[in-house]
Amino acid sequence: MNASTSFIFAVASLLLQGLFAEAQIIRWGSCESQNVTVMQNFNTDPYLGRWYEQERYYAAAEAGLTCVTAEYSPHHDGGINVNNTGVDSNGKASSVVGTGYAPDPSQPAKLMVKFPGAGPAGSLWIIDTDYTSYSVAYSCSNMAPFRLVNAWLLSRARDGFPHDAIEKVEKVLRERNIEKDPFEHVNQDGCTNGSNQQRPKIFLASAA
Ligand SMILES: *[C@@H]1O[C@H](CO)[C@@H](O)[C@H](O)[C@H]1NC(C)=O
Ligand SMILES: *[C@@H]1O[C@H](CO)[C@@H](O)[C@H](O)[C@H]1NC(C)=O
Ligand SMILES: *[C@@H]1O[C@H](CO)[C@@H](O)[C@H](O)[C@H]1NC(C)=O
């Protein structure tokens, strides 16, 4: 890059960061350039039920939410119902309910999830799961020449991952080109099962 193109690049990057940094993690390059691959032979049935969010990338839609859960149940048309719940910084519980489906039946781990009134469906890729203790989920959208990425580490138990699952998750992140640094811990202390009515003891500082 010469001096003037790199200046233009710097200004463009700053503008885009201004626009999107608040919304989601933004990176240079397309989603495809990362070669992130999903789980082979993913099976929806054992994945259903409740998951607890332990770590996530910064996303405006979830900013400040603690006690976050995702509950999946079968939808009548063969897809899934999604019920995401969380508690905001005032201790107020909320939930959003949407639907998910795999547009390509030969790629069952590549889900699209749609929440009514929240714009077009977004991708939700299951990168790896053992169905019983951990799941690594990922989402990426191209916004050429950038991409917006999101990722979540979910556990079956509210209080976190068993030790061997932590090692497995770290290996999956390394092998599948999913950045570890942007993950923020999601507080699950002092939350009740299911209804999330109790105000958590500690609050997450929102990411800058
Ligand atoms: C993705 O795969 C291509 C082709 O195999 C390779 O050149 C490139 O370095 C890979 N990208 C990453 C981020 O690993
Ligand atoms: C909360 O959920 C966990 C896991 O689903 C279960 O083992 C535990 O008994 C539940 N606790 C209460 C108070 O319902
Ligand atoms: C979503 O989950 C919450 C917490 O369990 C529950 O209170 C709410 O009724 C659920 N919403 C739907 C539509 O099932």
C-alpha cells in the first residue's frame, strides 16, 4: 500500500469501526477467508433443550445481559423453536423467541435463525458439541470488505464446563480458526433455573 491508499484505508476503517464496533465484532476479510468448518453429522434432536451461555463475543443485542440461556425445542415444520432469555443490568428478565432451520438438509449444522421484527435471519453454525456438556456456536456475515462475527460457548450445566470439556473447546477454537480473545465471560451466578427472575450478584462490564 502506498501512503495515500493506506490513509484512505485508515479513514475507512475508522468510519466502519464507528458504525459497527458498537454492534458486533468486525474483522477485515470475508467469512469464507477464515475457512471455519462446522460439525459433521450434526443431529438436532440431542441438541434440543436448554443451554447456558458461558462466553460470548460482544454483540449489542446481548450487551450487559447475564444469566443467558438458549432453549431449543422442535418446531412443527421440522425446524426448531429458539427461546433466548437473559437478565439486564436492572435485573429485569427478558426473552426473545424465534425459529431456526437448516436451509440445506445436507448441512444440518448450518442453521439460520429468525427473530420476528429483528431483520433478516442470521446464521447460527454449530462448530462442535458433545450434546451433553458443551457447544461451540458461531455466526458470520459478510459486509465487504469486512465481516461481522459472533461466537458463543454454551454449557449444559448452569455452573460451567467440566474440565475435560474446557480442553476440548480450546482445541476446537484453535483448529477451526475461531478467535479466542474476543470472548467475554457471561455471569451465571445467582440465576434461578429457567425463569431467571433473580438478580445476579455480579454484573459484566460492557466491552469497549
Ligand atoms: C484458508 O484456506 C486457504 C486455502 O487452503 C489458505 O490459503 C488460507 O491461508 C486459509 N486461511 C486461514 C485463515 O487459515
Ligand atoms: C437446576 O438445573 C439443574 C440442571 O438442569 C438441575 O440439576 C438442578 O436440580 C436444578 N435445580 C433446581 C433448584 O431446580
Ligand atoms: C421462554 O423461556 C422463558 C424462561 O424459561 C419462559 O418464561 C417463557 O415463557 C418462554 N417463552 C416461550 C414462548 O416459550
